[in-house]
Amino acid sequence: MDTTVKELGFDNGSVVMSPLADPVVNAIFSDRESAGAAAASLIKAVLDEDGSSVPIGEILSVTPQRHHSNPGQRGCRVDVEIETQDNERIIVEVQLSQDDSIIQRNLFSASRVFSATSQPGTKAREMAGSMPKVIVIDILNYTIRNDNPDLIQPAKIIYTKPPQREAIPNFKVYSVQLPYIEKMKPAFDQPWYCWFYAMYHAHKGRKTLQEVLDMSQELKEFAARDAGFAQYCEQYQRVSTDPDTLDSYMRWIEDQMREQGMQAASRRIGLEQGIEQGIEKVTDAIDMIALGKSVNDISETTGLSVRRIEYLRKQIQTIQE
């Protein structure tokens, strides 16, 4: 997933910070007072769309996790602790990851929570029932399930053998694939659409959230009636002019570019080595053909396919004739 300098936020010398960048997310969702309403609105929008709305009562805490200097490691994560109207406490993780292994990470996260809340000798069903409710929302600027066109894609851990049923009902994952926004009909009457339309177009178009709001009167109207989304936009405006956030953002971009440079170099070296090794194999095969070795022996020794060796043999015969 290569990223150009312009895509990272530079355009004609100016810097527009992506709302999906780790340091920007950390700054926006800095604490409950600054971003509690925004977190509640975002989470409720996703859960309502899935039809499994949680009666959100109070946001107890909003805690951004430290982002890693190496973008190949775990991306930004915000932990939100909710007390529902039914007096339940739920932990919600909102993750913005650049890593294609996000599904495996979610499963690993579930296993850690599962084991941490279990006692030796407890049956699996009892363990699943005692596990606290955990909801994970992955906001991705790439696609991981191209066969599923839904923007918000819920996933559950289920028993694979009949009768199929939820194995851990208290653990749910929602993958949000932002690029699907472009393929959808506008639905500004839906909170989830407004949230992810704003995030995606700000990120892809390297626009501020205000510039994205100016693209759509419907989005402006949503910001006027949804206090949480309005808080999110205000927080972005605040952190986008904060020197410390800008400094963190610039260092984050340097890490991104350094990582991509290392990946590009690795790919180039691998290609060069592959070409070199391929030439050596062909040279060895030609020598063995000249010695009258059988096709199968040559294939076993060099690793080249029988078809490729037969082709080489015909080419040698044509030259000799």
C-alpha cells in the first residue's frame, strides 16, 4: 500500500493533517471532556446501523493509546469505556490500522480478554458468558473483504460445527472499509454515512473537515443537529493548528516514508535476487541439456518446470540447426 508525499498531507508546500493519522486521532480523542460526545456519536452510529444498538448512558473514559514510531506495528487505538442505561460497562476499541492483519489482531485481542477473565477448570461456555462486553470498530482506509460490498461489516466468533451459533456473544467486531463510500448512494440522513463520508474524503482528498463540510449542505445540517459530530469537527480544527500535534504529525510522516522506502528497497532487492537466481537456474539447465541429462533430472536439480526445460531444449535444437 504505497503512499505518495501528497497523499500524506503535503500539497504545494502546505500541510493538511489527515484525520486518520495516528497523532491526529490521539489529539482529537484526548480525553472524555474533549471528545466524549464525539466517541458516543461515532459508536452509536455504527451499532445502530447493525441493528444491535447499545443504550449508551455515560462515557466514563476516552483513552488514546500511544502510537508506535514504526507504522508497521499496531496502529492508533482509542479505548472508550461506556456505562449503558442498563448499568452495564462496555469497553469499545476504535482502531485505525494500516495493517492487513487486522482480523487476526482482533481474534488475538478476543483470546486475551477471554483468558484474562477465565479461571482454571471453567467450561468454555461459562467463560464466554462471564467475559465483559467488548466491541471493536476498525476504521480502515483500504478494503479487506472485496467480496462483501457493505461499508460496515460485522463479524462474530461462532462455532463452525452445526448447530452454528455464537461462541463468544460478548465480543463483536465491526470492520469499516472507507473506500466503499465512493460506491454508495448518498445517505446523509444516516449518521454512519455522514461520519465515514467526512473521514474518507478528508483523508483521500487531503482536505480539512471544514472543507469537506463545505462540499455538502446535508453534511453541514448533520453537524448542526449531532453534537458529537460537531465536537469531532471542532476538535479537528483545534488540533490542526496545535504546534505539538503538527510536530508529531511531521515525525509520523517521516516514519511512514522511511518505512515505505525500506519496503521498496526490499522489493527491489528481492526482484534482483530472483532474476539473478533465475538466470543461474537456466544456465545450469542448458549445461545439463548439453550433457544429455533427462528432463526430469534437470527439473529436479534446477527447480525449473518440465515445460520450461522442454522449451529450452527446443530453442537449443533450433540454434544448432
